[in-house]
Amino acid sequence: MTSLLLMILALGLMITIHELGHFLVARAFGVGIRKFSIGFGAPIIEWERQDIKYRISWIPLGGYVKMKGHDEDEEDSEDADPDELFSNKAWWKRALIAFSGPFANLLFGFLLFIIAFAMPQQMEDLSPVILSAEGIWAEHFEAGDSLVAVNGEEVSGFNGFLIALYQSDEAELSYLRDDEQLSLKIDSSMRDSLLVSVRPQVSTRIGEVFSGMPAWRAGLKPKDIVLEVDSVAVNDWYDMRDRIINSPQGVVNLTLLRDDEIFSRQIVLEENIASDQGKMIGISQYFPISERVQYSPIEALQLGAYSTANFIVMNYRGLIQLVKRPSQLKNNLGGPVLMASMSAEIGRRGISSLMLFFASISLILMIMNLLPIPILDGGHIMFCFIEGIIGRPIPQRIQGILQQMGFILLISLMIFAFYSDFSKLIYRLIYTR
């Protein structure tokens, strides 16, 4: 219940930021404001200031700014200054007003990323012990070799080793083999080859089970150890992963170990919309190495910018894949209930992880609101651009019909998201009784 309330409060804050973006840009362009509401439905509280009615309503899943002249059926055109009417503004100003809400979510998400990265981070890493080496690297490395330093700087994990490797044009690698320290000098032209040819040891212990995914619904938990895939023993993550994603069947049978108890689960595979090949169950590897790091303000800014851009690109790619494969919509659609469950799990990792999660939600609000669906901001922007191209506005009757269709679609998606959430939670409850 606490996590659900926290999620509602967080959504309320993000919606406030979103509507505030519309509000500020509309006022900057001289549009009169009648009402500013956070949430839909009957008001919990309402007050008036400078002829603007402010309210907080009961349903915290949306909000709106009611501008003068935004609806041609209103009395605005009769009792308001024509210069204050939204409908009298140039098409590009109306488009910017519509865009300002999602843009505010973009800025807020970016800010949360920066703040989160500026806080102390608990960074996880893979073991620096090598499992295998291919090609020319097989001449230098053997299974069991342990990477210890790059250019004299000690490394604690494999990813830390790779980061250090890419920080200079030439590097001297130090590693241990049977208590004997060896070294190897490489230049920048050899790094990419090493990256794809050398694998660290990764056990079949599960690190994270992603909420709503098949493994989560089947009741798998972090630190479970996968012993067999379809009755075939697996000794490392690579073998286990290959057997799962390349399974010819629609289901995979896993034998697992948890607290000295061996049990089995049959898990339905899902399409991996982020990849053109393979399937997935929604787990990640366990990271045995953990260290505390603190980024400088400049590094936090850079990481915030990179994370924001990468998150947006990855989500739009995912949306494109969903358009190509609409059958996967149910598996990739989550609502507030699932988001609350995710926030509870992520909150256990610390405040910085929770802020990263909320930053992602803010960016998702931006991405979804910019979809060209009538009634959403993206739909309003689409109408404005069409007006700019053809030189006249789309007739109000047509806009009204399209917005009604968009509203029906939006409500249907919300109902579907709630159904998807509860069905996933019920499956997990059944398996974790």
C-alpha cells in the first residue's frame, strides 16, 4: 500500500510538472487561463487567484489546463479579449503550447537523472576472472586468469577493467595465473577485438527478476540459481542464456535452487522486442562485485544527458517494434499497479535507484504524450502542423470526432493496462504461495 501511495504521489508530481509546462508557455504567449487542474474528476480542493481557478482532483492519472478559446463551444469568444483566445494564436504557438508539457517532463527527467548520478552510487560488476578467450586472445589468456590492473591502476571487476582499458590509447594489462603475475601491452586498435573475444566468469545465479516479465510471473526471485534448462545441466550464464533464447518451444522448463531447495518452473517465453532474434523470460545476471562510487558534478551531468538520450531512443525503438508486432502489446504494457510494484522493489536499493526509476517514468510520460493520437499533446501538435501545411485549421467537427476516437482508445489502453497488471500479479501470487 505504501508503494502504491508513493507511486500516486510521484505521478501527481510529474503531472503537475507537465501541466505547469503548458500553463507557463500559454501565459507567455498571452493566452488567458480559466482553470488549472491536477487530476480528473471532482475536486478535492479548489481555490481562485487572479481569475484562474486552481484545483486538485480525485483521479491522479492526468490533469489539464483550461485555456480561453481552446474549445470553440465555450462562451470564451464572447466574454474574453480576442488576444487571449488560444484559437486566435498562430498555429506554431499552439503547437509549442502543446509541446511544452512533454518538454517539461523531459527537463524533469533529465534533472532527476543528474541528481541521482550526483549521489553516491553502489556500482555492481562482474567477476574479473576469465572464463574463455577466442582468436588471438586465446594465446594470452586461459580460463581462470584473473584481471588485476590496467596501467598500474587496480580493477575490482570486469566492467571496471573495460572502462579503464578505454581510457588510454595504450594499456598494460596485469593479470594473475596460478599466483604468477603476467602482463600484456595492447594499443587502441586491439581493444574492440578483446571486448568481443574475452568472456568473464558469470554464474547461473539470477541477479534481477524484472517486474511483469515471465520469470517474475513464475515466481522466480533474485539469487535463485538455474541448474538445468529443459533437463540439460548448465554451468555458466552464456550456455543458460543461449538455451533459453534459442528454445524451439514456446515454453522452457527450468530447474532451480533456492535456499537448499530444488524446484522446477515452466515458463512461457516472450518475444524480445528489443532484438530481432531470440526470446526472453526477463532475468539478468548476478553481479558479485559491489563498490561505492561518487561522480563529480560534470560526470553526473554527462551521465544524465547520455541516460536521457539513450532512454528516449530505446523506447521509441521499442514502440516501432510494437507497431510491427502488435501481438506483443499485452506483454509490454504496464499500468500504475505494476509501476507501484516496481517502485517498491527498486526502492529497496536506495534513494538514488528510486530517483532513476522516477526519471524514467517522467520520460515515458513525455514519450507517450507525444504520440500522434488525438486528445494527447502529440495529436494537438499534429493538427497544428497540418494547419500550417494546408493553410487552414482542420474543421472542429472532424477534430471533435478524432478526439472522441482518441479518448476511447486511451480509456481502452488504461483498462487493458490494469487488466494486464492484475493478471501478472495473480500469476505471481499463485507461484509464490
